[in-house]
Amino acid sequence: MSQHYQADQVSPQGGEGEHDRPLSVSARLGRLQFHYSGKFRLLQLADVQEGPKVSPDTIRLIGAACDAAKPDLVVFSGNQVAGYDTAYERTFRKRRWSTPLDGIYSAGLSMGGALGLGGASLKRSSKPREDQANADRREPDRRDAERVRQQNIKHTEDLVRRTVGLITGPLVERGIPFVVTYGNHDFQCGLDTDQMDAIYREVPGCLNPEATVAHPDRVHALIGSALPSQTAFVCAPGTFALPVADCDGNGVVMGLVLLDSGDYARAGGYGSPSDQALDFLAAAPDLLGNRSIIFQHMPIPQFYDLLKPVPATTAYAVQGYRSFDSRCYILDESRTCPGSYLGEGVSCPDEDSGEYDLLTRNRGYFALFAGHDHRNGFVGRSADLTLGATPTCGFGSYGPVPSKRAARLFEFDIRHPHHPRTQLLEFGQLVGRPGSHKVYTFAMSHVPTSTGDAVNLLRRPGFLAGGLTALAGLIASWGSTKRRSGPRG
């Protein structure tokens, strides 16, 4: 998989579309489908991670990336909502399993009372009359607490609806359909994934299929969506599969699978996909009839296969995460594509869920791309599976310097659809200087090491842009020479 490619204009006829037509060619065709030019484009937006007050720079990057890429589809790969934002303090929950008790105790209730299963109601005849009288007096308190809880949930829904409307606005304006999966912060606002899924489906262009009647082995028509001829296989909110058709709309060339990769583990660290989701992944290649690319929020432990353990004193080395924290790492440049960079340890689950073995079994999948680690942007090969990390595109949380916040563009060629080319579309290249001075930034731990790595291959760079990228390449090359000639750990 190439990290760079030439982005060219595409449409069913090979020319530019009219301004009043959807920017997405698939939106014009009514299904996810390769263009008559033999191309299909997809844009991944990772870790938008915004509260109700979305940064204008986040919106600018999303809009500029859409204009540059002209994608058929946009994939939000989790953590769109910063669930820890203080705006959600009334419904905030740190972990899913702690939420019911936290909410009940904060209202001064017991678990049994909240569920209507208190001792007074179950064994009324065996209780003293005074206990029954106390229970009767508490009933209005329970009703009041439930009413307040529902009001708070409604308030949070409105706030999330505002965030969703703002981050999808550039897509709606341009006629680009999108799909969504979830990460470890979305739910912390207090809404479950099915509630958030319903909010996304209110937005024109959302292709997330309703999962309330999910039968993973049955095909579902997305009638009434932005792509009325599109079909899908559904497992759960945030976990589903979409076939991508050939140029004539007949055969399936590849599949797009979205996976809710979990959030937190009770034993500590990050969680893994549910057993139901893993079963769906095992079945999806046969259901789709071809190999698939999968998008999820959480990276898997095998991402460390693309890194090289080094002494802690090595330049640009980063410490591993939890199970891998006893060692420091840099990118293994023999396994990763030019232009890749490592800014932090890969924050994967402690336990291997078996997802990697499942994905590589019978060659059912050709690539997995994740977000989660805001400062990582790399692509590499592990056995027969391409693994990729996409940095944050948002400006509301930590990440690399503003110029390196990016969306990831994929271009698939029908002649070799399982070997797409990909490139990060960075804020500094597309937009320029950020409008906000409040950005959580960290230095890059790995920087391009050759002039080729630093060249921007977007179509038709202007004279000034070409000169600047060439200069950046020379600077990177000079810096790399100094590093190689300096002391080693």
C-alpha cells in the first residue's frame, strides 16, 4: 500500500461535475460504486473529539479535505464526541458498567428502588407498616429523580445533536454520504451507541443502518438513505458491512466493514470488540463475497509489529503502552511506508481478542485502519494485512502540531482494489495557519527522513506550494543527515 498518490479529478464520465451536483460520485450513482474511471475514493476522519463548541479549525479541515479528495464516502472512525466535555457533566459516565450505580446514588436512590424492585414492593405483607409508609413517601422522590434524569438525557441529546450537525455540516453541504463507528469517549457523554446512532441517522447522508432488527446474515436495503440502491449487513450500532460495486453496479469488488472496537476493560486498560462483533467479522467476507477493509477506533496489539524495540536513549523513541511499556520503540522503516510517523506508544488493549487471527484467516480482509492515538500517522504491513494509524483531525483535544492534524484519503483502483493508495491530507497543506491559538500540541517523535517523504503529491501544486514542499524536503534531509552522524544509544 502506497502512502502517496496523485489525486486526480473523477466523475462517471471522467470530467468535473456540476457545482449543484453531489461531490460524491457514488451519491450520484445511488450506491457505493467504482467510477467509470476505475477509481473509488474514501476519506477517514479519526478522533474529531469535540464538544458542543466545535473548533472552527476542525470544520475548516473537514471541508478542505472533502474539497481536495472528492470522496465517495467519509468514514468517522470513532471518538467524534468528547464525552468528557464539561457540557455533559449532568450525564457523564467514566465507564459503562459504573454508570447505573453512579446515576442512582447521585440521585439518592438505591438500585432496587430505581428498577422498581425494592423490598417494600416485593414483600409488602412481611414489612412493618412504618416501612411501607416510608416507601410510599419515597415514591414521589423516585418519580422526581427519574424526571430529572430524563431531562438531563434530553439535554445531552440536544448537545450531541449540535456537535454532530457541525462536524457533518461540510459533508451535507457537498453531498457526501458518511458512516460512523464509535470509540472510548463517545459514550461518556451519557448516551448509548444506539441513541447516538439515531442522532447520526437524522443527518442527510448517513448510511448507518438501523440495528434494532439486525440479522447479520441478511442483506438490508438502505431505502430512504442518500444511496437508495445501497445494501448493508448489520450486526449492531457501529458494526456493519457495506459492499462496493464494480463500475456497472453488478458485482462486488470489495467490502467496507466498520467495527465498534470496544472502550474499556474491567481489568484495566482498553477493551475489545464484543463476541457478537467478532463473530460478525468472521462471517462478513462470505456475506460480502469479497475481501474487505475494516475501520475501527482502537488499534490492535499487532500494530507493534510495525515498530522496532530500541534503547530508551534512542532519538525519537517512545515508550510502549501498558503491556508494552517495558520497552521503547521507533517505527520499523523496513515495514512502514515513507511519510509514516510515530508520536506516541500504540494504545491497544492488554489482551489479544483474536481479531488479527480472524482477519488474516482465509485472506478475508486486506487492511485495518484505526485512530485513537492522536499523534500517530503510519501505514505498514504485517503478514498479509495492511495496518494503518490515522492522527486526529480535530482541534479540541491533544495531538500533533496544528499543521499535522489530518484526514486520511484512500484511492482504490479497480485493477487492484485490495492494494489502495493512501495519503494524509494535512491542515498545514490544505488550510494553512490555524485560526485558534488554543491547541493542545506535542512535538513529533518521528519526522520524514528524505526529500521524497516530504513532497506533497496532491494534484497540481502551485509554484509557491511546490517550492515550500521542496524546501521542507531539503530541511528534512539535512536534519536526517545530522541525526545519522550524531551519537546513538
